[in-house]
Amino acid sequence: MTNEQKIQLEAAAFRHLLKHLDSRKDVQNIELMNLAGFCRNCLSKWMMAEADKLDVELDYDQAREHVYGMPYSQWKDNHQLPATAEQTAVFEALQAKKKQQLK
């Protein structure tokens, strides 16, 4: 496999991931964070970081619109539910554990 083919495959896999997440709007970001350690916002931040490395202008709102397939405010209004107390407790426990591991 050439480097160009590898890049094309990785880009295609990323597009497939975004399409899959778009088809699962019922899956909340906090659920993704609690189960997988990343969410749609993380993907947006990773896109921004890579754009910065390539000296490509991409702000957070633009990155989120690419990941969410619509402006974030629209996605949030139409699809985001309030986090449950249990989801929030799991998230906070995981974040505390993560901070302990970084020490």
C-alpha cells in the first residue's frame, strides 16, 4: 500500500464514521465519552488540530459543522438531550480517573 492509498483509506474511513454517527443521532455525546472516551466534539477538535498543522484555516464552529453535518446549535436543539444524573456521574468519575493517571 502506498502512502497516498493509506491516506485515501483513512479519509474514507473517517467519512464513513461521520456518516455512521449522523445515522445515530440518538447516541448522545456524553454516552460516547463515557463508553469510548471521545465524542463528536472531540472529532471536531482533532480536525482543527490537524488543520492547524497543515496551516489550513478551520475554526471550531466550522469543524463542528463538518462533523455534525449542520451547525452545532441546530444539532443541539434538535438532537441533544439533557444528560441524566447517572451519565454525569459516570463522566465525572472518568474525568477524575483521567486526571489521576496524568499525575
